[in-house]
Amino acid sequence: MVLLIAGLIIFLGVHSIRIVAEDWRAERIRRMGERRWKGIYAVISIVGFVVLVWGFGLARHTPVTLWTSPYGMRHVTALLVLPAFILVVAAYVPGTHIRKALGHPMLAGTALWAFAHLLSNGGLADVVLFGAFLVWAAIGFVNARARDRKAAVTYPALGASRDVIAVVVGTIAWAVFGMFLHGPLIGVRPFG
């Protein structure tokens, strides 16, 4: 559990710099340049991600069950993860109505993904992992929306075809990950 928590602190910590220290971040970028900042940010993120995945895997070897979800809840989780995938894809497709409405669909998708997984996973490691991501994404979303309002940032929609792309690509990614990758990578097969 210690490695899981350490990984979460590193990964979510670096991803929280803009939330808690926007001015410090801007100064670092100004001093070292955006490219170097992004490089350091990426390396720290990867290290944190590797540590949290490793820690989560180790924590699952000695599970502590806080609650047991009803069997059918995994289907609810799978269904909720579909729009989460679509939201994440919409963050990368410029000009969607989704981005216009939400501003930060990546954070909304992450929050939905984490919430969905909390519905069907009642182990202590699950609650720590998904709970941390849910809290971080919710705080990040509120902070990013406030930053947008303060700076009068808007996200114009450029046509429905861009939303169709986000929905189709997100749905395909969700199906491929759920059917073929989740089992081998995570050890749980969401579709049976």
C-alpha cells in the first residue's frame, strides 16, 4: 500500500501543480523553457505512474475488503466507463460541442471513470486508487473551469462531425480496451 500511495503522491502531485501553484509553474516555465518543463513533467509523471501501478498490483496480493458490490454493478461500471472514454477522446478532438460544454472533458472523464470503478470495487487499494483520482479530477475540474472564467477562455464548437469522431473513437477504444486489454493488463475481464 505504501508504494501505491507514494505513486499517487508523485503522479497526482505533479498533475496538481497548476491547481496549487500556478504562479510557481509559470515562473519555472519562463526560466527553463516550456520544452524542458514538459520533459521533466513527463519523466516525473511516468515514474509516478509506474510506482502507483506497481503498488496497486502489490496491494492486490493482500486484499483488504471494505465492501462487496453486487455482481451486476460491474455492468453499471462498464456502461459508465463508455462515456468516460468518449470524454477523454473529446479532450483531443478540437472543436467538439462536448469541449464547448465542459471545457475540460479529460478531467470530467477521469472523474467518471474513477466513480464508476468505485461502484464495483470495494477493496482498500481500490478505494485509495479510484478515490484519489476522483477527488483529484473533481478538484482539477472546478479549478480549471474557474481559471477559464477568470481568463474569459471559451472553447468554440466547430461542427457536429467532431463530436461524432469523439463518440466513435471513444466507443471503439472502450470496446477494444474492455474486451482485449483490461484482462491481460489489469487482471479483470469486465465483459466476462
